[in-house]
Amino acid sequence: MASLSRGVTVALLGILLLGAARLPRGVAYEIDLPRGSGITVLLKPGTQALQAKLCYIMAKRWESTLSIKAGEKKVFSFSCQDPHNYFVIEIQKNIDCVSGQCPFGEVHLQPSTSVLPTLNRTFIWDIKASKNISLELQFSLSRLRQIGPLEDCPDGVTHRISGRVDASTMVKIGTFCGNGTVSRIKMQEGVNLALDLPWFHKRNVSGFSIANRSSIKRLCIIESVFEGEGSATLMSANYPAGFPEDELMTWQFVIPAPLRASVSFLQFNVSNCVKKEERVEYYIPGSTTNPEVFKLEDQQPGNMAGNFNLSLQGCDQDAQNPGILRLQFQVSVQHPQNDSNKTYVVDLSKERTMSLSIEPRPSKLKREFVPGCFVCLNSRTCSTNLTLTAGSKHSISFLCDDLTRLWINAEKTISCLDHRYCHRTRYSLQLPQFIFQLPVQLHDFTWKLLVPKDRLSLALVPAQKLQQHTHERVCNTSFSYLVASAVPGQNLYFGSFCSGGSIEQIQVKENISVTLRTFAPNFQQESAKQDLTVSFIPHFKEESVFTVTPDTKNKIYLRTPNWDRGLPSLASVSWNISVPRNQVACLTFLKERTGVVCQTGRAFMIIQEQRAHAEEIFSLEEEVLPKPSFRYHSFWVNISNCSPMSGKQLDLLFWVSLTPRTTDLTVIVLAVVGGGALLLFALGFIICFVKKNKKKKITKGPAVGIYNGNVNTQMPMQPKKFQKGRKDNDSHVYAVIDDTMVYGHLLQDASGSFHQAEVDTYRPFQGPTGDFPPSPPPTNSRAPTVKLATDEPPPGSPPESESEPYTFSHPKDGKVSNRSTDTPLLDAHEPTEPGE
């Protein structure tokens, strides 16, 4: 058995040796490093080497790595045809300028790329220098462009440059590609430069030279040269890690005439300092205060002509909690604009709660250079974003080739702190005049309207009636009003409104924001015709109430707030829709069902004609929405939400259209005939009544009324004292019965004749009657839906008594009757049919 196992092993070994002998042998390479050159070559597997196929370095034996030192010569090849997929090569040269002579001048690639295998190559130069000497790297082949930690160079050629803080601590200066602005980098105490070349790149020169310079007394100096318009993004040492503690780093910028330069800080962090202060310093041509010192959070200088320097100074950090100092900034260079010297004044000195921001419009990123758009405060502090605060007068100018790339966003707060002083107070929401004098278009102007909670509400009244923006009827005007809740934590959007509609007033319960958003430059002409007034009114409990007078020519489309997200839970919204006397309104709903599914409570809709006081109540969860119906009088539409389940929100869209009211000819004829008959009957009754009175004795005195306080004027189980408004019932009309007066003997004089009492005529109340939106049923009610017609009383309530609160009687035989004049509450009466 043992002999059999040995035989199998020998056979397998023979097969492996035969296979190895048949492997394709690659091209042989020879590398000979001179003694004392300080060069070391290392072949090693790449970080992304393929594992599916094996490849080895074949020298004296098969190896996965191969190291060649100065004074050595080695010949090798690869066991595969594509070694660049498996291996990389590093060539490092150590140069000691402290104890030896520095090789100043152009740096060569050693060994030459012609003798190296076609692998991804990294040439590393590690140069040590004295503390009192600085080394300068000059890039002659192509100026460099610094990139961030997650960026790659398009051609794969990368420069990684580091410096030394001391003999043992290296600091990363940055990673650079070609085709940039960085022409020179100076470093103290030495430099480490790594040049990465891809295997397919035919480059055979380093592209830089080394020069000896005097001490720069800082970590490094980076020179950036602009030859025309352009921009450069630069970063602090060790970015995105922290800048070395208490170090100084400088950037020198060369700007040709007549170009202008502006600095913008893209990202920065500050550390916790115990000594000194982190700052940036500018040496600006023509400045009498050089160096100009700024904090990192300050607006940085702009519109600078000529060369300038920017320095970043660190501090002594807290040992327990050092924090991190880092900076990424951009320098933009462009031609000065014709209006760059023009100054605009924004006077906010009389404002207390207003701010104005000038910002760049959102735009698609372009690969080619686009000149920056800067807003300059006092002609020197420039940035792409500028915010002006209340209480001061500001002078601004623009450094921008196309001002349409900027827009203005402003905000103003109007608040009521004490409800006793703001009740019925009005404010006009008009734009300040200086907005129209700036060369930048307004995007948004927002008024935040704040009221005391549960004390006051708000009413918005436009000079021209508003239209609600819907998909069925869009707003095509140059500006719109966006109304939304400003209550913290409440995501409620009432809608977008523009001129040319039927909405006369919008009432809201709590804090709101009203935003005037523009869509075209000519909005100034249209906005001059529109004025929106806000007033503080008594508090009410509904989220909003819309007062609507439909147009006789067009349909008016209305929808619930938060159309895209659904009406908030337990919210109630009403529309007060007026119908002219000679018109009929047709109410139509878009959907047959709402699709809302309630988790708790019920969702209701109430439609109530204000003259007939008849309510129609619909369950929005269970019932089909009403079909198109005609309304002859002004009416309310109230929608009250439940707490809906997720994804089953409540949203409704309906429209109202008006048509002229028509009357049937038969109805007219019957009305004329009936009126004539009634007139004849009245004349006959008057004639008989006059004859009867002539036969009565002259001793009868005038009638005097007796007030009967026992008459019940309130229906039980009703929400109001009068189911009708005072205008619609007859409770205030006195009835006079021509009979012997009660207590008439008190008016007799000594001769027995009666004094004639002064008599006047009572005129019924003709003033306006206050109508309110219908009160929704309790949200937790589970009672079935009931529709109340105009000719039937509410269920569970007795018939309405038509008794008047004032009754009159005359004594018979000189005695006052003691009978009760109370009207029984359960007496049956025919319901009054509302007139059209």
C-alpha cells in the first residue's frame, strides 16, 4: 500500500514538472543598479491583482516579489503574458542633502523606463535637507492641479508630495494631476515626491527640477500662476485630516493684468486652541493694512487685482480635545465687468426682522471653466453668497459676467406679541422698492406671520381675487403666492395662488408663511396691480376658511390643502361659496370616492345652504361622493378629516360653475293666478272688518300688549338658540289684537273717557345676519351618516314651534283672562319650506 502511494506521488510530480516546462515564458528583463546610486527597485503584487490565473516572477526561482538594491544586477521574466494585471514596480531613490551633495537641476528617471517591464510604475524621491535650507520643486513639463482624496487623474499620471515637520514626521502636502496652475512648491527640511505612471504611458522624464533656497520659516509655499481666466481648488496640508499644530502654510498667486481674483472657502473646520488663534492672512496689492487678517468663518476678499498671498496659521491645540483644522478653498480669476465698479445701496436700517440673500441659481455642472459670479460687500469682501441683515445700510457691487446666474431670496417677520393691541390690525404685504432697483431678479420674498396661540387668527385679503393652482387650471402668471403653515412641526401647505380667480379671502388658524415667488422678469408690472393685506382676527378652530365668489364665465377649481400628501389628521377646512341671486351653482366632485381609510375617528363632509339651513352630511370613508348638484343659494362646504392610515390619505378636488337661473312658464302663470285670488280675498276681508268695527262702541280704548315670558323660544337639543337666524324668523314681530285692552280702566279719566295711548309701528330688523361654517360632527362618532332635507327637522328633535314670544289679549266683560298662553312644545306644526 505504501509503495502504491509513493508511485502516485511521483506520477503527479512528473505531471506538474511537465506542465511547468510547457508554461509560456515571457520576455527577459535585466536591471543593473550602479553602486552608491541610492536606488532600490521592488517588484510586488498589485493591490488589485487577478486571482483566477497565477503569474510568477521567474528569476533563479519562482517568486511573487523581487527586490533589487544599488550595486545589484538581476535578470528576470514573468510566467504570464500580461504581468501588468498582477504586478507593480516601485523605484525609490534616497538623496541626503545634509551629509552629501544635492543633485540640483532637472531630475531624471533612473533606471530608464526603456529597461523596465511594462508594469504600473511609481518613482519615489526621498530628499533630506537641513532645517535652515528649503527645497524648491519646479514643474516645467506641466503645471499641477490639486485633487481631493476621492478624485483620480484622467491620464493616470499622479504626483504625491509630502514634506517633513521634523526628522521623523511626514506631512502630506497634496495629490496633484497635470494641466493646472501650481508651478512651484517650496518645503523646509526635505521633501518626498512620488510619481505614478500607468503601464501604458510612454513618459520617460520626471517633469520637474530641484533648486536650493534659503529658509522659508514655514511648512511650505505653493505658487499658483494664472495666465487667463480660470479657477483653482487648493487644500491645506494633510487634507482631509488635520493641519499640523502651530504650523504656517502659504499660497502665492500670480494674477496678470487686468484680471481680478476672488477667494471662496468651500469647506473648513477649526480646532480647539489654547494659545494663539487660527486665522488666514492676506497680502493684497495696494492695501494699507497688510497683512489683512480674517477668521475662517468670515467673508473672504474678492475683486483683487494683481498678485497676492494667502497664509493659513494654526495654533497650539488643546491636548485633551484638539479638534481639527482643515481648509479647502477656491480662487476664481476673471475679467472685470463693466458694472463691477457700480455700487447699489440696500437700506435695511429701518427694518428689524428682515434679511436679504443674494445666491447663485441652481445649474448643471459644466466641465469647461465658467467665470464665477460674486457679490462684493464694500467692494472688497466678495463671495458667491451674500446675506444682508436688518438694522444697517449696505453697499454692494457685482463681479459677474451674467447676472441672471444670481437671484434674491428675502424674508420678513410680522408678529403680534399681545392680542389686545393687534386685533383687527392690518398690514400690506408689498415688496420694498429697493428690490426693483437691484440688477438681480427676485426669486422668493417670504412674510412669516405669527400670532399668539389660541388667541388670534389671520385673514388674507387680495386686491384682486385669487385662483388656486391645480392641474386642471394652472397659474400662468409671472408670480404666485405660496401659503404654508409656519407652526413648528406642522407640514401643512395650503396651496399656490395667483391673480385672476374667485377667492376673495383666505382665513387661517395659526402661524403661516406667505411667499411671493416670481417666474418671469416682468413680474414687477403685474405685482403692482396686486396687493395682499393681512389682518389679525378672532381665533377660530378650523385650519382654514376660503371665501369664494365664482366667476359666471369660468369654472372655479378648489382642492384640499396638502394635495400631494393628504389633509393632516383631524384637520377641518371650509369653503364659503357665494351664489348670486340670478344664478344657479353646480357643485361637482372629481372622484366618486375619496379612498381615505380612517385609523381612528371619522372623515365627514358637510354641505349646507346658508338660507335654508339644511345640512347634508356624508361619510367620506364609506359613502360615494354626491353627484353634481344644483345650489340656488350661497352654501358652505366643510371637510373634516380623521386620523387616516398610512397611504390612505384624504384629498378632494371639486369645482363650481354658475348658470343663469331660469323659471318655468307654468310656475309663473300659477303664481299670477294665486296672487290675484289672494288679493281679492284680502280686499273682501278688509271690507268686512271695517264694517264690523263701525258697529262697535266708541268706548273701547287702544290695544296694549302683554309680554308672556313662559313661551319657549328655544328648541331642545339644538346647537343654537334659534335654529333660524333673526332675519329669517318672526320672533321680533309684535301682533296687535283689536279687542278691549287689558288694564284699560287705568287709562280712564275723571269723566270716564279713555286717553288715547301713543302708538308706533315696529319695523323688523333688516341688518346683516352672521352665518358661520357648519360645525362638523365629533371625529370619534361612529353614528351612521344622515342626510337632512330642507323640509324635515333634525332627528331626535321636536317640531319647531312657530309661537311668538309676545302675545296680546283683550279683557272680556271688563276682566283679564287668566288662561295660560304657553304654546305646548309637542304641538305639531307644518315645516316651513325654504324659498328659492
